Amino acid sequence: MHTPWIGLLSARAVSRGNAASERRRVQQLTGKWVDHPDPEYMGEYQMTADCPAWAQDYDCRKPNSPAPVNPDFIKTQYRQIFEPDTCQLRVTDPADLAAQLAGRRLIMLGDSIMRLHFYSLACLLRSHVVTGHSSVWDRSDIKWKGNYTAKLDSDTIQVVKQYVGEFQLSTGAQVYVRDFGVYNQTLFDDVLSDFAPLRSTDVLLVNWGAWYPRFSWGSGEANWRMWQTHMRQLFAERLAVLPVQVIWKAHAAIHFGGATGAETGFENGLPGGPWRYTCYSAVKGEYWYDDFVRGLLSGPCKSGCSRVKMLPIFDMTLLNPNSHHGSMGRGVEDGQADCRHWCNNVVDHWSHLLYNMLSPAA
């Protein structure tokens, strides 16, 4: 019988000694995508039919794209489920998750990849949602609409404020998302001040990285250096001291081409072709993001970040290049297939992981 996932992390830590114990929060979750035993299975819901209107994004099951997508290809992707190598991943039980979150707040901060996770949770928990809404940042009632900047080498760039959303469950749980492209500590503090006082029962789910491509055309490694600086600041000065349960969502793999999936030259204006009409398998993926975070958690932030856990989604995303929005037609007509954002069949597995973390099996 498979060991429940959370129990597995603790067992590994004990069996491998102190070094592994220090890293138990950042274990990788290896496995494979396999067919669901029901040949008619097509995911946990159909987005445009089942989800609240404010929790709908690009529906890969019914792609709105001039580029035709083979229905059999869609069915093949949506039948697949992720099977970990050494543990059992329980599918989200909406009633149980709603109960686990009763009276608590889940605060999701990050970029547009985090927004996808917010949508997934709203859809999976839809039978328990009492109220909810979402909008782009500038049309929301959030008060933090000033000018926030970040340094990129000698340049100053604007922090793009993207999206605001929230919903409440019948159990009194509240789920919030605030998306902005790159990390800015002042904006981070301003956003969290809306939730003051923070409580030990709060769950803070965070991630930034999508807007910091290490291998972007013409940028050298300026983005990568900026991300490292921002993450050192975030972990040491904020995540280590906040009185909440912190979960760092691992990096979601991209599939633009090349061994790491990071061939972004064409995306960033390289003249001429070939253009990108599909997403490509990647052998290694952008592993350096999670490696850097592991280094922080076992090194400079070791003592202060003892409460920080990692949601290990990297391996499952690396193995599934065919479930990006671009795999289902988004951007293909312009030769700019979106190989960064994910279809809900993959994102729902992030929610299943979060459920297993918040509600470990007995």
C-alpha cells in the first residue's frame, strides 16, 4: 500500500539523517503521467460549464483559437493523471478541504501562474463557494495602485500589477490572490497590510519566477541575478519572520524549446523564424530556480525558514509539455504558442498536492 505523501516526507527525513531532515520541506516529487482507469475521464470539471464566471481562464477542453486542435489529443491529455513514484496522491475532497480551511485565510501571492492556481481551487471547491469575485488589478477596489519599481542591473522597471481575486467558503474560509509580475518588497508589505493582523492559522502560498527568464534574448543573466536578489530579500526579511504557515510553490516548467525549455529568443523579438506553433519536451527544465530555493532553506535562511514548506510541482510539470495553453491553440495563430501557462488538468494536480499538505492522510 502506498504511503500518504506527507507521511513520506517525514519518513525520508528520518531515514536519511539530519541533512535530509533539513531539506524535508523541499523534496522533489517524481512520478509519471498515466491514463485514468476510466476511459471517459476528462478531469474533475469542465471549466466553462462548471466554474464560477470569475474563475474561468483559457479552457483547454474547448479552446477558443483559430488554430484547430484535435479533439482526440485533448481527450488524451485530460484523461491523464499524475502518479508519484513512492506515494499516493489523493484527489482533492472538496468537503474535507473546505473543513480544513474553516475559519482560516489562504493568501496567494505571485504572478500569473499563481492566478491559475486560484482558479483551480475555486473550481474544485465550487460547491462550497458562497461569494467570490475577481478582476484585473486596475479595475479592482484594491487601494495599492501606486508606482512600484524594481532594479534590473542599471535599469529601473515598472512592477506590473496584474490581478486581484477572492472567494469565501461556507465554512468561513477565505481565499485571496494578488498577482504582480516581479517581487517588490514595498508592494508585498502593502498588500499584506490589508490582512493585518496576520495569524498563525493563515496560509501564505507564494511564488515568483515566470517574469525572470534566465535565458531571455538580449538580457544576459540580468533577470536571473535580479530574481536571486529578490528571493534572498523575500525569504530572509519576510518569510522567515511572518507569523503564518508559508508554502513556497516550486517552479512550473516551461517548454519553449531546448534542453531546459528556456529557448525564448523567438518569443522576445528575434527577427525571422522559425515561429513556435507548439510546445516542446525539455530534458532538464529550469531546475536552477528550485535549486536556489533549496540552498536558501538549508543555508542562509535555515533557522528562520524552518516553517517554510515547498509545494513540489516542478517534476510533474516538466513531464507534461502537451498541456500548456499553447498546446491547445493559444497564441499558435501568431506563431507565439503559450508554453508557460497551464491547462487546468495540470494545475488541478497542484491543488491536489496542496490538499494533501493541508489535510494529511491518517
